[in-house]
Amino acid sequence: MTARPTRPVQARVADVRLRRLLIQGVVLVAVAAAAVYLIGNVQRNLQQLGITPGFDFLRHPASFAIGETSIAYRASDPYGRAFLAGLVNTLRVSVLGVVLATVVGVTAGLARLSGNGLVRLLASLYVEVTRNTPLLLQLFFWYGAIVYTLPPAAQAITLPGSVFLMNRGLVMPAPKPGPGFGPALAIVLTAAVAAMVAYRRLLRRRVEEGRETRPGLVAAVLLAAGVLAAGFLPPGPPLVLDRPVLARFNFQGGLMLSAEFTALLLALVIYTGAFIAEVVRGGVLAVPRGQWEAAASLGLPPLLVQRLVVFPQALRIIIPPLTSQYLNLIKNSSLAMAVAFPDLLNVSSTIVNQTGRTLEVLLMVGGTYLAFSLLTSLLMNLYNRSLRRGVA
């Protein structure tokens, strides 16, 4: 039996808890007092300048054009619509950047672990050069490579599939929904669900019974069959290609990726991909060597060892620092101002210049980036939690 704590010990514990609560209370009061002082100081300064804070200016006409938007926008639209157009541009480059940087980073990280010396050397050269040069310098490099080295629209470089490369950016055919888009989408989604279920069941049977079930091949066949069925069964074509056509000075139709957007996306993807490569390499190397040897002793080929044994364990180590790289990419997208891409910060700067509402616009921009970062962290933390529970 253990002796009950004496009263002096209990009193000391109570004193420690009380002291901690008092310290926390003092800090909380100090922070609140500082916030009240700063808010009051800002209000007094605005009153002296004759400025009444508020967001009513968002309803006024913006009276400026935005060169590249993903939503319908005209100069006569209000400032709120202009802010939304910049927000969508930032979201577009951030989402594409996260996806492409992940692909580049995982590929480069595994290449640094390759047994081929040349592949390992090239991957190491890419990672070291990219990580040790400023992102802004790389952004200027890619922008200059597109604008100053590529030909004008009349002499655009023609790539396969009606894709054209010129100093104004990249032009490619744009898929648009056709008459059979709805039925085709339903068929593809059904095939994808069937392929996922079949893959999991066959993979579990392979691991538990030791039989060759070929889950990847079966899933690929089901998915391919769904895609083929989506192309032939609907009453009309699911997609219609809008091909670009050279007009007098520029291309018309298709999908136009401006030089500014292309340079910004390239710089973000290549720069962030180098850091993700190191995260992936470190995560894979952190898996105990005994796991590799145990998987190899079961007769699994090297590719399956990586996919079924090593990488699932490495993901638990990779996800936290990978989240930081995603957040860095989202915040680094604000460098779009350097190449005049109309992102959130660039459009907001124009709004400030025209309205003088610096405080309000800064709060909106800061809140937007904070919301993007918190949402990204939430999604990655949920995925990391599912990994640790063995759900993913």
C-alpha cells in the first residue's frame, strides 16, 4: 500500500496550481490591455484623419480591369467582386502548385534514394541548387525565360495536340462539357468506386492468403473500362474541345495560361518541390531497416516493398513537415506581384491605392491567408490522424 500524501505536500501542490493560474491571468489581462490600447489608438488616429472605418466601399464600382480572371469580372463591378477575382486567382495557383509540387517532390525524393548513380546525382543537383537560391530570383528567371526567349504569337512554337508556346504564355485546347457529360461522369465515378473496392479487397486477400491477386491490374482494368464506357454509352460526346485559333495578333479560343501565371506556377512548384523532396527522403530513411529486410524476406519485389511497407510508415513522419511546405507555398504565392500576376495581394494593392482603405483591406487579406492556412492545416491534420489510426 502507498501512503497518502501529507497535508504539506497537498498544500504545495495547491500553491503551484494557484501560482500558475495567477500567472496565466496576469498574462491574459496584459494581452487584453494591449489589444484595447492598440484598437483605441487606431480609432483616435483615424478620427484625426477624418476617416470612418468600414467595409461599405466594397459595394462601390472598382473602375479598374483585371487582366486574368477565373470568374466573370468587368471594370464596372464592385470592389468586392474584384477582391473575389484576386482571391480565386490565388486559390487557383495555390491548389495547382500544391498538387504539382507534391508530384515533383515525391519523385525527386525517391530519385535521391535510387540505386542508379546518375539519377541520384541529378536529383541531388536539382535539390541543392533550388533550395539554396532565392525564390524571387527563380521567379524572375522563369518569367524572363518565357517573355524574352519565346517567340511572339505569330511565330508561336507548335506542340502536339494544338498546344502553342509563345512569349504571352501557353495556349492549349480547353475541354468543355458536351451533351453526354452528366451520364459519362456518373459512369466514371461508379467505375472509380468499383476499382477502389476491388483493389482493397484483392490487396487484403493477397496479404492474408499469400496468393497473387494482382489488385493494381484489376483496378486499372475496371477504371479503363469505365472510361471507355463513358466515351461510347452516353447519347452525345461527354467533352468538346475548344481549340485555339491564331487571329490577327493573338490566339482566340482554348485555354490561355499567361506568362505571369506560368512563371509563378513554375517557380512555386520547382522551389517547393525541392524542399518536399528532402522531407520525403528523410521520412523514407527514418523507417527502420528491419522493415525493409522483413518485407524482402517475404518475397515482395522492391516496388511493393516501397508501396506497401515503407511508404505507409514514412507518411506518418512526412505529413507534419509536408504541411509546413504547403503553407509556405500558399504564402509564397503573394510574390505574384513581382511579375504582375493579379493575385489577391496585387488586386488588394490596387484597391488600397484607389480607396485609401488600408486597414480594412489589410484585415481582409490577412484573414483570407489565415483562412487558407488554417483550412490546409485542418485537412492535413485530419489525414495524419487517419494514418495514425490505421484508417488511410
